[in-house]
Amino acid sequence: ACNATCQQVAMHHDLLWEDLLRLLVSFLHGQSAIHRVAALELFVALVDSIGARLQQHYADLGQIVIKCLHDDEIGVRVASLAVIKAVTSSWCLGDDGIKHWEGAAAATLEVASAALSRPAKDPAKGPLVVGSLRALGPVAGASKSKNLCLSAARLACSVLADATLGRSAEHCHTQALQLLRALVRVPDGLDKQDVAGLVPLICRSAKDEAPDLDDINDVGIVAQAARDCVRVFVRVDPATTLLAVLEFAEKAMQSNDALDRAAAIHIVSYAFCGAREATPGWAKLLVNALGDAAVWVRHAVCECAALLAETLRPDHVTTEGLLMLLAGFASYMPNETSPDVLKRAADAVRGICRELSSDEIAAVLHGIVGALCSTLALTMRGAASAVSAEELAAVLAALVG
């Protein structure tokens, strides 16, 4: 209600409701933690709605928020971090405005470091870490400080390596990856050496540690955040990121853990998608993985093949890789036993064919048609014992389509 009234006053009278600001400041200096949290939450709403009019008060507000970051009440600290995030991500914050929040950036790093040192069972640990990570991305982007970017990147690495986050681990790791994604976008915030050092850590986070055995298509939020992070890294620094990703994937494909191998397929594919172009021989990794004994790996190949066919820019390197994938699918599909993976494979073949011209596909068309017919016949013969009616219908639709 206060936020709405403040907007009405600004709209109709071209004024800032300063009595409200004085009341909020008195709350922040008061003894009630509930009032302090409510005041900070209202400041977040006001920044989003009338942030330009609040800038004249940022010098004082910045100092008050820094004080609140050291409040005894955890809720007040978390709300203070939300104010910092709202202010520094505001569209109207200029160079004059950010200088009032440089102290808040340093204080946010202190809060995060202190939170990480808390015991694993401390309920305040997760909210403080998540709040700090959310605030640091906009702060670093607004300040464009290399030192702040490096400090924030080190913090993100510490969070990703922390094994004591308990139930908050998923959210903390996701926010750490999103922070790295924001930092790499800051001009001159991270150099090539920094990028090369961060990429392997991001790639390790792309492994889905607890996949859903009942739904192979389900992806954990940390793994998805890591894939998206790599995609952004490669857009900012393609050469450095691709080299680091390919080196990581080469080692991961030698792992005895099928989830490591599946993650390697995904992370390489997302890197190529970020670059929108691939390197010569790019499809060899995927074709070789089609023969993997683990269903997770074969599923990853089928999913990524369709994604790459749709995303990569058309050129001779892309065409060569897509034809190699089609030939690989022709050899592999008649032997696939998983209905879900077989459906994915058929979808991938269909997606690849859409991206190739008639002349380009002519050389492998006979093999693909033969493979589809063989797979269709085998699926029909094995349907009674191997798959349900619904699974059979889905597979047949994909094959015929």
C-alpha cells in the first residue's frame, strides 16, 4: 500500500513522499527486527518502482544498509542484501549512484565469508550465502571493478567446493554459477587466465549427482545452471572456454562413472551451442558415445544431437558433423533397447534431416531409411514384452515421423 501510494504521489504531484522515507529510516534505527525487515523490504519495492527519485538519498541509505548487514537478526541481514541487489541492478543507477554502494560490496563479501564459516547445521548459513551471491552479481556489474570481480569469483568457487551446505547446497551452488555467469559479462572483469581456471570447476558442476531414475529427461537445477554458465562463458571468450571444455571432456569420458560421461557430452554440446559454431571433427565424441553401455550417456547424445543440429550455424564443418551423426545413428538405432532413448534418437534424426539439404543428405539417406525400417520392425516384434502400449506408440510416432 505504501509503495502504491508513493507512486501515486510521484505521478500526480511530481514529489517524493519524504515522510514515508523518514518513517522507514526510524524503523531501521529502531529496536523491532520485524519493523527493520519490513522497512528494507519496502525499500526494495520502492527502488523497483521509483528508483530514480530515491537516488538523492542513496548516500545515506547506503550507510544504513551497511549497518544492517551486521545486524544481530539474520532476517535483517538477508533483507539488506536484497536492497543491495535491487539498487545495483536498477536501470537508473548511474556512475554517481554506484559510488555510494562500494562499501556495501565489501560488506557483502564479508557477510558471505562469515556465513561460509558457520556450522553445517546453522539454519542461517544457506540464506546468507544465497543472498550474498545474488547481490554480488549486480554490484560487480555496476562497479566494473576487476578486484571485486576476482573476489566474487573466488567466493563462488569456495561455495561450489563447500561440502557443508546441507539442504541449502543446491540453491547455493546454483547461485554461485549464476554469479560466475554475471561476472564473465563484466568488461575486463575476468581475463583469459581467470576464465581458463574457472571453466573446469563449472564443468564439474554440470554432473547431475542425483538423477531421477523414473524420469531420465529431468535435469537438476545445478547441472542446468552449469550448462547455461558455460554457454555464456563461450560467448564472451570462445577460444579459451572451448579449449578448457574439450580438455575437461576428454578426461571425463575416461571415467568409470556414467554420469561423468553424460555430463561431458552435455557440457561440450552447450559450449558449441554458445559459440554457434563447432570445431572440425566435433561429432566424433557424440558418435563414439552412442556405443556406451550406459543409458544416461546414450540419452545425452540423442538430446544433444538434436540441440546442436538446431543451433549450429550452417557451414561445411557443421554439415560434415551432422552427416557423421546420421551415419552413427543408422548403425546404432537397431540395437537400442530403451524405448525412451530410441524415441530421442528418432527425434534427433528427424531434427538433423531438417537442417540438411537434399543433396547433402543423399549420401547417407539409404542407410538411414534402412536403419529406421529395421528399428521399426524390431520394435514391433519386441513390443509385447519390452514396452508398454504408450511407450510403443511414442516410439512408432517418432520413427514414422
